[in-house]
Amino acid sequence: MIRIGLSAFNLYKSCAFKCMNIVILRSYLTISTADVNKTERIEVLHNTEIITRRYLQIFYNATNRWDYFADIKSISIVPFAIDSIAKAASDAKGRGVKLRFVTEITKDNLYRCKQAMKIAELRHLDAVRGNFGVSDTEYIATTIATPIESNLTTIPHAIYSNVKEDIQQQQYVFEILWNKAIPAEQKMREIEEGYVIEKTEVLYGSENVIGAELLFFSEAKSRIDTCMDYTRPPLAVEIEPIRKSFIEAKSKAVQLRYLTEITNDNLSSCKEMMKIVDELRHLDGIKGNFMISEREYLAPTTSHDKTQSATIIIFSNVKELVEHQQYVFDTFWNRAIPAELRIREIEEGAERTNIEVIPNSDRARKIYLNLVKNAESEIMLMFPTTNAFIRQEKIGAIELCKESIKELDIKVRILMPTHKSTEQMVQNLREQQSNIDVRYIEQTSGTQATFLVIDRKASLVMEIKDDLKTTFDDAIGLSTYSNSKAGVLSYISIFENLWKQTELYEDIKKAHEQLKNHDRMQKEFINIAAHELRTPIQPILGLSELLISKTGNIQQYKESLDTISRNAKRLSRLTDDILDATKIESKSLLLKKELFNLNDVILNALDDIILSR
């Protein structure tokens, strides 16, 4: 909406005069140049009859164009209420002069506007103020008396000019207005059929901005969604007309949703807004301001002065634009949190909970490296594949871990699958950094996400969309950042369980090795025991069979019987030794010390050897 006010006096003051003589006449003022062959003049006219004659002169002199800018009343007077002017305009059209009219079309002047469309191309512009006409070579601006002052055909005052510079200036002004106006047919359709004309326009000045906002609120029927940066809530509360508009809209059952960034500075204003609107939500880092109703969109610019209203505002009722901005608002609204939660965070100093889905791998990489860089006490990393470890080593994540260890002596724990391609790299890490602990886990096809936990406060989970890619950005899909306590604790629990599983795996591995050693020792023991058992059994069996086949006095067989007895005892001792060995293994042996004759042992062994031959 543009408001243009043209005053005859102001126009008169704006004209430059050089080498001109002033002649005062009874009916009008003439200022003429010294060039008598081509007189350039500006006249102030004060008589309806003289003004009418000047109009007729302009129409008759026009060769190519006649452009007329008229307010609501003037379009009914010039040219139609004065027959001579109406005829002159019609004659000009007949000569091929192009007639263009700009006015404000209303229900009251609709009939005259339809008449104007028969001889001229007519356009509509809201809130037209002032009246002027300009042809190829002449210009006239008039005032129209109100019905109280005179009859409708009175033209009290006018300014006429044929000065070239004036003509060019007014032609330029008219072209601006013409380009901003809309076809008369659209406005007439709006009036007669209730059709809404779609338009987008820019308004300037604080008063126009506030006026547009008040009109926007008054025309809303069912809802108003407002998205403002952190500087605007105080103004919405403190500027009484705006505050009143919110309240009046709510009283008409218009649903009010308000989205802003709640800070310490605007906390009190936001609390006040919560009493006015139906629902208020918080979203970090909002930039820009806009409001949407069911049919209109309004966007005041962001003011550099936090205490002042905007000086520029964009209005549109274009359906596609309104729907687009509604989608933007709904997207922001669904990401926002209730104002009560944010206010509690500020007042109680609670840590902000933030959960963000990151579809862009480039942004995920930046967040990932920034988290590692800013770690203060602990880093937990789990790589589901060997390639995942290699990719993140390439982007500098492992190097950042080393730097964090040097600066803050933080603890880094890494879980990853084992592979020949990374063995040397992992070995170097273990040797160079005592604070980096790497443990191996089994690689499974079901695990396709790398996750990072920082200081037990924040987590970043990065899905792998293609593990065959060699670069981080190409391999990573969706990522999720969270500092939610419950969410972070869940990932910590997963990591710790896997970490403990690696410990159990190592314990089982050691136990397995021990079992293998025990099995080997057991086999060796059985072999030795079998050999030792055969040694005493052979003489016992041989001598027993020999004695069975003999007859006579038993005394003559004493030597054989002694050998049998000795080997039987030896077999008994060997059996006891085996039992003792079993007890030793089961840690249940009670050691009994006794004296023995080493000579007897050696002699008995020799006898056994001789007899076995």
C-alpha cells in the first residue's frame, strides 16, 4: 500500500525559476519565460471555468498520451461530471491518444469507474490521495471540494505547467503508480463477487508497519501463528495497540500460537505473552519475523534497534506463499519446546535438552569433530566396522583424541572389530598413548552405526549407509545428536556392556588356554602312569603264573614271592600317587611326610629290572 499526497502548493515550491517575469492577473497567476516564441509557464488557477478551459486545452493539445491520477471523488467529476471535459476526453481517444486512469475503486464510485473503462485503461490503487493529469507536453493538478463546501462539479484550485522538467517528473511519478496498481477488473470482481485479489506489497515507515499489523489481526478469522526473534516479545507487550490486537483476536476465538527464542532478557515479556496467547513455544536461534493467518502473511523486518518497531513490512495474500510460510511455521513449531520447559531451564539453571536429527553428513562431520575437540574428561567411541575406524582416522578424529589427551589428560576408550589392516595402527596407539584403550569386538552385519559419547553428557550416533565408501561424507547417512540424560545413559550402558563383554571374552580366552594346557598335561600324565603301571604288573603276572605251576615247599619260592610282594606294594604306591596327583589338581591334597631308605628303593628297582629280563 503506497499513499501519495500531492499538494498544489508543494508542487509550486518545487519548481525552479530562472529569468522569469511575474505577472499577476485577476483570475490566475502566470509565470512566463523571456522566450516569447515558446512560453513555459506555471499557473495557479482559482476558478472552475478557467480550470475547465485548461483541461480542454490539454486534451486538444495531446497527441500520444493522457495519464490521469484521481482520488475517489475526482474520478466522478473529471471527466464525467463536466460534459465538455468528457467530450474532450472522448475526442482525444478518437484521435488515437492513449488514456490511462489510476484511482481507488470502491462501491460508491463503481459506476463511474465502469464508465471510465469505456474510454481509458483503468487501474486500481488503494488509498489514493491527490489528483493530477499529465499529457505529452502539459500537466495539471487539482483539488476537489467536498460536498459540504460546494456542489460536486466545483474545482476550486488547480496548478498548470508546461515546463519540460515538470512534465518529465510527473510522467515518472505516474509510471510508478501505474506499475503498482492492479487491473480494474480484479478490483471490481472483488467488490461484486467477493473475490480476493492476490497481491504482495512492501510498506515503509513504523506507522504503516503497525497499521498493517492491526489490520492483519482484525481480519483474521480462525488462527494467527506468529514467529518472532528474541527482540520482539517486549514490543508486543509494550506497544499497546499490538497488545490489544492480540487480546481482541483471542476474544473472537482466534487461535493464537506464538513462537520465539526465550532468553534471560525477554523472560518477563514471554511470561506476559503466555497469558495473552493460547500457546507459546521456544526455539533456539530464530532469525526473522513473520505472522500467518488463514489467508494472509505479514513479515516485519528485523530492527537493529531492539526497542523500536520495524520500519519495513511485507504483506501478501498469495495463496501459495501463505501455504509455504504456514509449512515453515509448522516445521519450526514441531521442533520447538513448550515455553514452560525453557523458563524452568532458565530459572533453575537446568541443562538444556537438545535432540537433533542431522540429515547432512557434512554438518554431522563438523559436529562430530567439534565434540571430540571439546571433550573434557572422557571419550567413548564404538566403530561397527574396520572401514568406519579408517574413515574417521582420515578426517582427524583420532588425532583430535590425542590432542585432547595432551591438553586435558582425558580418557579415551575405543571398541572396534579386529582386522589385519588396522593392527599396526592400533598397536601404535597403545604404545604412544597410555590413555587410549582399544578393545576388539566381533563385527556383525546387524550393527551399522558409529556412536560417540562425550563426558557422559552428549551422544552422536551416525548411521552408515555405504560402508564401502572411502570418505566420511559419502559413507554416512542420518545422524542423531542428543544431550538428553536418558538417551546418553542408554548409549553409555550399551558401551559399558560391550566393554565388559570384551573383558569376559579375554577371561574365557585365558581359561580356554588353561584348559588346553591342562588337557595336554593330563595326557602326558596318563602316558607316564600307564608306563609306570606296566613295570610292576609284568613281574607280578609272570611270577604268579610260575608259582601256580610249581609244587613242593613254599620256602624255595621265597625270592619270587618277595618280588611279587614288592611290586604289589609298588603298584599300591603308584595308585596312591595317582590319587595324590588328582588331589593336587583339585587342591585337596593333605601332605604327609615320611622317612624312606634310598638304598632300598634303588636295590628294589635293580631287582625289578633283572627279573623283568
